[in-house]
Amino acid sequence: MTRTLITGNAAAAWGARLAGAEYVPAFPITPQTEIIETLAGWIDAGEMECRLVTLESEHSMITAAGAAASTGVRVFSATSSQGLLYGMEMVYAVPGYRAPFVLVNVSRGVQTPVTLEPDHNDVLAARDSGFLQLHCATCQEVLDSTLIAYRLAEDHRVRLPALVNLDGFYLSFTREPVEIPDRAAVEGFLPPYDPETTRFHAGEPVSQGVVVLGGAYYSYFRYEQHLAAQRALEVYDEVAAEFAQQFGRSYDAVETYRSEDAEIVFFMIGSFSTKAKDAVDRLREAGQAVGLVRPRLLRPYPAEALRRALDGKKGVAVIDQNLSMGMGGVLHGELAGALYGRAGMPSVLASFIGGLGGRDIAAEEFYEMAAVTRRACREGSTPPPRLLYTADELRQMRKLQAVAHAERMEGKQ
Amino acid sequence: MSDETITLYKHMKDLPSNRLLGTGTPMCAGCGGLLAIHQAYDILGEKTVFVNAAGCMTLLAVYPYTPFRGSWLYTSMASAPAGAQGVRDALDIQLARGRIKPEEDLQVVVLTGDGAAYGMGMSSTSSAIEHGLDFIYLCYDNEGYANTGQQSSPATPHGARTSTSTGPQGFGGHKKDLFAIWAAHRPAYVATVIATEPVDLARKIEKAKGLKGSRLIIALSPCPTGWDFDPRETVEIGRLAVKTGMWPLKEYENGKVTHTRVPPKRAPVEEYLEKQGRFAHLFHPRRNEAMLAEIQARVDDYWAGVEADHG
Ligand SMILES: Cc1ncc(C[n+]2csc(CCOP(=O)(O)OP(=O)(O)O)c2C)c(N)n1
Ligand code: SF4
Ligand SMILES: [Mg+2]
């Protein structure tokens, strides 16, 4: 198999193309736009049989996606950051249609202030929506996850939309060698879209998205969605196993890297985990038993697999590339919930906030996080949460503040 | 509507008697919106999918019941036209690929109130028309956010009392001209109707049904609850809306606006206003002559413009 150098965005577009997406409601936003441009190019060149419609907003785009999936076609869409937030009413609404489709999110920090660079506050805002979430670390994984996401979302036991996440810039605009499977092989893995009973057409009326009167009926339907999302855990394992068999690439719900015999592990999602792997290698060379645990699947939450991966570890350095104001790192809180009160679980979960708005995480910072976590294990006390921020960065910030202050004063004279 | 138009509906006796819409909905007694939907549905028929936005009519489909014989999709307050876009595109894709037969095709009908049609849904509506989306938009216009208790909406008429305009002057704004906004997009068809003119309504729905492209029907919908009148007055108030010239019945097609009912001698607007509690402050404790004259003058101006246009 040959590998082609393509960006993460191109990999996502290839995923949609190979999945045979028939309908793409679209709206541009950096750093996602290349995905819809690529698809539009293929459609215009007659290389892809698909209809792409640019709606006037992401709110409309996600509505159209849910409506089209409910009518019986395979749907793909993509967005990022403010776009995902703009569509958020519908992000929460369409899973209840139980009509699966795939939405790629290219992570980008949310305003205010405005940035184009990535962190995960955008995608985590969709955390409780009913969308399944797959998080990618490489361009190959973006393509493969898109295919896996369709199989998972469309499985009879699941029937929920799925979100595939990749980091803006670090993946969206970075070229990596990617093996692009051929269409016939993908067709063997992913059969044509089966709308099951949800399909608008004359003769078999369907009512979608209706009102219920009373909390008991509401609870029933909501819990049913939750159970479907939970079933996606076992379905994911089946689908990933089949994918591995067919394409030779394995994607466990939880990736573990040199963590088997590790005492300390890094815990994180997304493309920065590849930096963590390098740090793990260096630390191993220095004789330290350090590893990495990375959930690919964030919804459903693979709690059992995480407990297996973390059983017997001394400490975990949880690196959150997000910030829940007034609380801290979202992944940290969730992991604590999954581990608390279980025998054999690490006693130290150290919380680090890093990579906000695309801020890099340096190798030295990984070493420091490992050291802090190791010390905490030795002393038996959990350290306070920490923002990854260097003295030099603070000096630069102070400089800008001084400029801003001087400008304002000048204006007043 | 010119007399040469071929229509099934010339007289009351020609109207369908089949009554497709089921009974037992939770709408208020005397709901003028439900009346219009009822009449429209008899003509649109069951090969339809109604795409709904938040409003009173969202409560038509309450699990496990629906009064429709065809399909229903609830979206959100802002995005029903985008829902229609998704459904229409998906039907077309499947028709083109032979996955559904032509006889399985559906007419896509957006059903929303004025709050969605004149306001929150304007962006998605404009986008749908711009795409030349093949759909019918049926707006029941009760001139307020009725479902949330009749607050002022972009369709509330000048001077009306609403639950957010409770002062002596009522609502200070003016009803937005949705007909003109649609017409400016040059869609296939735009028409105003009212359930108390059932033959006119039937002919317009019939015409819309026969056309392709984006089509709007705005039904003024007397609302006993929001407008504060006795449910038995719905029909009379509807008739007065037309007789006083407050609600012009018209249609737009091929760049041209035609009035389908020109009241020969318009009754004073007061006759329409005084029947509704929402305008009571214009009459009690004393008459607000200035406001009454202002409302009358706007109506007169409108019709003077129509007469000038028609020579
Ligand atoms: C995004 C959003 N904001 C507010 C509401 C609350 N809401 C429900 S119905 C409604 C009024 C809709 O007005 P209109 O379109 O005129 O329909 P009507 O209630 O008059 O039938 C409002 C504001 C909502 N459902 N969604
Ligand atoms: S509030 Fe008005 S529009 Fe709503 S159901 Fe009642 S009468 Fe009809
Ligand atoms: Mg209304």
C-alpha cells in the first residue's frame, strides 16, 4: 500500500468520500474550510457523486444534516469552534432523531479573545449532546476514524450521530503520510446507508422530534439515548476489530503507549499526545517507568477500559487542553469520577491545563509534569492544578500589557 | 387571481369535505391558525411532510399522537426551512438514484408562526429561497409569540397590547411586511390568506401546490387567547380583517402582485379593532383618536397605493 502526503483536513474529506457520503450541508470556518472545499472540488470534477449545499449558518447546516439523515441518505458535515457553538441548539436536538451521520469538528479555541488555534473547549461543549465523540491524533487516524464513525453511528444498536475531532493547525494543516484505502475495500467494511424505519416518504408516515407531555416520558427517551450511546462501547470494539482485520490498523477505544509497566502515565486526547509519546520515549531512556493513556473514544466514555489501563499505576498526569471556568480541566474531573472508590486505582491524579489556544507543550514540560506527579505519589498528596505557562511567556504578556497601557495613556493626553 | 385560472374551487360547495386533519388537538377553541391549517391540509393532502418550528402548532404532534396522515418533523424555532432543505435534498437524491419511486415523493411544507417566519427563522428562510428550494412555507400569523403568552413579535400590529407592550400606546413598532420581503427574493409564489375566506384560501393553496420552487402562504390567524376575544368571534373578526382592509388578500407571481379581494367599500378599521381586547385601550376609558386615525391612515395609504398601481 502506498502512502500519500495529505493534511488532516484532506484526510477527513477522503473519509467522507470513501464512505460514500451522499449529502454535505456545509458552512465555511477556519480551520475547517479546506474539508468542504476539497469535497466541493471532487463533486464539481465528477469524482464524487454527492450533493453539497452551503447553508447560511451552522445552525441550519446541522438541522439540514439531521433532516436529510432522517429522510434516508448518508450525510457528512464539518465545522469548528464558533460554528459548532452556533449550531449547538441543533447539536443537542438531532441525536434524538436517532438518524446517524458524521460531523467532523476541527478544534479551535472559542472566543473571547478570538483565536484560530486549537484547544478542546469547542468539542467538549458538545460532550453531553448525544453525539458520539472520536478524538484523533494523526492524519491517518482522521481518515480511519471517519469510516469507523459511520459504521458505529449506523449500527442498529446505536443509531446516533458521531463527531470526529481533529486539532486545528496541528492536524488540519499538517501533511502526514496517509494510506488511502480503495473504495471497494471500504465498501466491504461499510455497507450502504440503511435508514431503517426513519425515512420520510409517502405511504409510511413518520413523526420526528415530537413533544412529550411529562417527565416520565421525557426521561424514557433521554435514557434510551444514553443506553444507545453506552452500547456503542461494545459496538466500537467490534467495529475497530473488523477494521483492523481488513485494513491492518488497530484503534482501541483507549490507546496505551508503554503504559503496561509504567508507574506514572500521561492522560490526554488529541494531537499533542504524539508529543507525549516522544517525551515518554525520552523518559524511558532515562530509566523512568512512564507511559501514555489516550482515550480515542470520549463519548461513550470508556470507563472500564480506562480502569484496566490505569490499574496499579501510582499516578496520572491529566493534561487538559480545555478549561471549564471555575472548575478546571474537564478530562480530569471525568477521570476522577471513573476511578474514585475502586480498588487498585492510582491515588494521585495531578491536573495540568495546557495547550490552550494552540499553545505548544514542550518536552521539558512533559518531564516536569512527570516529576511533579512522581513527587506527589511519594509524598502521598495531590498537587494543586497547574497551568502550563512559562516565566518567559508571562514576561511577553507583560510587555504587551505595557504597550496597551502606554497607548491608552497617550490617547488620553 | 384572474378568472381564466383553472380551479376546482369556485364556490363554497366545491371545497373538499373530506377533513384530513385529525381532531382532538390541544389548540384553543376558536384558533384561527388551526382553522387555516385544517383547510390547507385538505388540499395539500397526505403526501406531505410538515417541517415545524417552535410555536403553538408544535403541540399538534404529541407522542404518540399526530393529527396528520402524513409525516412531521419538528426542528427548532429558527431552522425549519433548513430542515425542509435537508428533507427535499435527501428526497431528490433518492429519487435520482431510484431508491424511492416518484409516487413516494412528498411535498415539503414548513409550518411556523409569525415569530419564526418574520423573525428568528428569517435567515434560514432567505437561504432556502436563495437556493430555489422547492417547498411551501405556511405561516400562521397570530401577530405575537402566542405559545409563550403573546409577547410582541415582528408581526405585532401598531398599537396592540401584548404581554410585553402593556402601556397605554400598546406596541410601538409596526408589523413587518413579510410579503414584500419574500417577493424581493423573487420566489415562485407568495400569497396572503385567511381561513374566513375559504374559497380564496383553497385556490391559493391549490395554486401553490401546482407550482415548483419556494412558495409562501401567510395566513392571518385570529387568536382568541392572544388577541383577547371570545372564541365564537373568530370568524367575524377574520371577515372584518378583510372588510376593513387591514389584511389585504393578495398574491405574488412572476414579479407581479395581484389583489384577490378588493373590498368595494372598506369598513372603518375601528370595527375590526373594537372587537379585540388587545385594542381595548384605544377605546376605553376614552378614545385614542390619534392612534385610531393613524391606523386608519396607514390602511388608506396602502389601498391608495394599490389603486394607483391598478390604474
Ligand atoms: C431558540 C428558542 N428560543 C425561544 C423559544 C421559546 N418559544 C417557543 S414558541 C415561541 C414563540 C413562537 O412564536 P411564533 O413563531 O409566532 O409561534 P406561536 O407561538 O405564535 O404559535 C417561543 C419564543 C424556543 N422554543 N426556542
Ligand atoms: S394561543 Fe392562539 S394561536 Fe395558539 S393555539 Fe391558542 S388560539 Fe391558537
Ligand atoms: Mg405567533
